[in-house]
Amino acid sequence: MTTRRVLLATITAGFAGGLLVWFFYTHYAPSQWGDFDQVWLGSRALLAGRDPYLEVPKHFPWPLYYPDSLCRHWTAPNTPPPTP
């Protein structure tokens, strides 16, 4: 197989898998939570300048079990650099 075909097959498989998960969660399990949701909510709280350990339980059925560093690690690449 050529590199182009492998790349196209990889992108197609990734897109199909993401579409399958999205379809499942929106149609069959809209009230279920995943582990990533805690990190996502914690990262959003950090971006807003709030404590993730206090904010996550407001929107999530359990407290934030992951360390703050994981939320910071997820938040850092997705934010613009600080302006002087």
C-alpha cells in the first residue's frame, strides 16, 4: 500500500470511530459520563479562573478524582500564550 492509501484509511477509520461514539452517546446514552468529561470540565474551570475541584461536582455526578496537573496539561496546549 502506498503512504497515501494508509493515511486515507487511518483518517477514515478515525472519523468512523468518532462518528460511532458520537452517535451512541447522543442516541442511546445521553446521560452517561466518561472519564474524559471530568478532565474537560476541570480544564474549563481552570480557563475561567476557578477551582476545578469545586466546579466539577456541580456538573458531574462525582468529584474530580484526577490531579490538577492533568487538567493543566490538557488546558495548556489549547490556550493562547499570555499577552504581556
